[in-house]
Amino acid sequence: MPSPSARTRTVAAAASLLVTGMLLTGCAVGTQVATGSTAPTAASSTDATAASAASAASDATTTSETIAETTAAAEAFLATLTDEQRDAVLYDYDDETKTTSWSNFPITFVERAGLNLNDLSEAQRAAAMEVLASLLSEEAYETVTGIMGGDAYLLEHSSSTETSLGQYTIALFGDASETEAYEVQFGGHHLGINATLDGAAGEITFAPTHLGVQPAVYTDAEGTEVQPFDGIYTDAFAFFDSLTTEQQATLASGAVSMCAPGDTCDFATGTGLTGAELTEAQRELLLELIANWAGMADAETTEAALAKIEATLDDTVIAWSGETVYDMSQGDGISFSISGPNVYVALQAQQGSAGADVSGVSTSGWGHVHTIYRDPTNDYANSVEQQAATGMGGGAAGGAPGGGAPADGGMPEGGPEGDDAAA
């Protein structure tokens, strides 16, 4: 098991999955496995075009730079599309579809808005990925492409029958602009990004966004070990380890909550450790943890998001359950929630493999995690209100009494009873 301090997530490692075409086309690729054997490859040399476009995350340091770069990338992407494809990818800014077209379920269970990258040419896929690369910081881009690579790894190596693994969609709500608000929606299974860029207000928000991972660690086509959530786990345990024994007991006494995609949520803070009980150093560590979701773009955008959250940190409640040491060879992982007036973050280990077992690889607990980030005061930049999804699209999965993870592994209500195949 890799050391928590060794951040094995790299842009090049994740992008190597794009080179082979596995991530975006679903074709078989060669992946170095633990035994040292290599599967047959079906890579196309032209797939390197997509990898090249997707491997360079944004180097913007200000909100305006990020908006300008993302807008230019969105316009370049749109220029590659046919009229029919443009109609499919573009929505009105206030279209409520944006609230029901993202999920922690596979795209065969909940239909996503926009275009499936699997249906695009290699040049169009490269342009779509450039939108994401322009929007995200290097670290966030590594996390996201690592998540995508994990889904592709499961498609290639697991027992899952979910053929949509490794497929992702992109949609734009509103016209890409440096002066008007618009949203970039990108996602698939274990990923749902809703980024609103408002040039007039000089703001970018990622609320709401879903990041998930399965498995926790995998080996990519170049033989490189990828661990998408290492940064999140490292920050989570840095905060946990900073607490006194008494504070840790209070933290564990609370009930961990989960506000699932598709749920309107009441954002109840619940019980646990409050921000008012933290030292200044502990508060900074908590904000660093929250930044994994709230701070996915440039430094200025992150600073603004965290300042808003810090203003009400005294009234923010943190609850934790599960392991107390970052050692993925032990136990069933961790779950925590951070709930306050200006932030809601939840991470929950799923106690089930979702039918995606891989011999010798953890695909449950540590190896299967769902997270959610929302802003109770500013989801979707207040352009629309979250609509309650039906069937498999939504419903909350609350924490068990005493802070334990739900027995159903965090499945939203309305999902298959006793079947985590969609989670």
C-alpha cells in the first residue's frame, strides 16, 4: 500500500489512459497489472492528440484568467461541433435540467445532459477535455482524471457488467462568456462537476460537485500507480491528527450525513465538533481539506471561496466515523461530513463493490468512496434551485446513529434494494 505522503497522482499518469483511448472510447488497452502481465492493446496513435490537450491543466492564478481561458476553450470546443451537436450541448443558463442531469449513478441509470464524449471524434474529445483542463487547477485536474481513469480501469479489469463505465458527458448552460454567467457541467459515474463562471461578478463556484473513487489505487497503462484521493485523505488525516483526544471523541460522537446528488437537502448541521472549538491552526487544516472541493480552480477563486466559508466556521459542524489512521490495508475506510451555513462537504466509504470486483484490488470501503460538495447559500450560483430527482436519480443517504456509515453503503433512496451496482 502506498505511503500517504507519496502523492502518486500525476497528470501524465492519468493522461496515459487517454493516450490509449480507453478512457474516452471504451476500447481494450494494455495495462500493467500487479503480476507484471500486460493485456493486449488497441491504441490508436491519433489518440495522443486527446492526451496532449488533456494533460496540461490551467496555470491561471486569478479568477478572471480562469474565466478567460475556460471561455476560449469552450468556444474552441463548440467550433469543432456540427449544428446538431451544438444544439445537444447548449442549454439556457437557467434550465432546470442542470439540477437533474448529474448523479453518483452510471449514465445508463441517470441520463446526463449534453454530449457523450464517446460519441465525439478524437479532435472533439481533445477540445472537450481542454475545457476541463482550462477550468481546473493542476491538482484538481489530476484528481478528476484519476477518477476517470479508475472507472476505465474497472471497465477493463473488473467483473462489472456496467458498460457505461469510462463514459463522460459535457454540457454548457448559457453562452460561454467572459462577461456573463454560464455553467460547465462535466461528469459520468463517480464524477459530477457543476462549475458556474460569472465574469461580471468575478466569481467561480463548484457547488454542487460530486467526486467519487473506485478503486482507491490502480495501475495505469504505463505501469504507474495512481491514487486519486491521496490528497483528500492526506488533508483529512492531517486535520484529524491535529485534534486532541477530547476533540477526536467529540468529532466521533456526531452523526455523519450524506446529501446525495438529486436531493434538495435541508443542510442540517447535526452534532459533532464545531469550528468554534478549533485552534487557529486546526481551522486552517480544516479549510485546506474543504479546498479539495471548494478550491478546484485558481488561487484567487479558492481564497474567495474559503474566506466565505471561514466567516461562518464557528457555526460549522464536523462529524467523523471509521478509521483513525490513514492505512488502507486496515478497516473499511472513513466517512465524514462538514456542515455549516456556507458549506456542505461529505465523504462516505461505500461498503460494497457495486459489482466491480478486481482480484487483489480494493473496490469497497477505502476502495469505493462517494463525496459531495454543496453551498447551502449558492448552489448553481442561485441560477436555479435543486430539483428532487425521481427513481434512481436522488434521495438522501443519512448516516447511521453514532456516526456510522449507512448499512446500504450510502445508496440514495429509490436505488435498487440491496444492490449497490449503481453506486
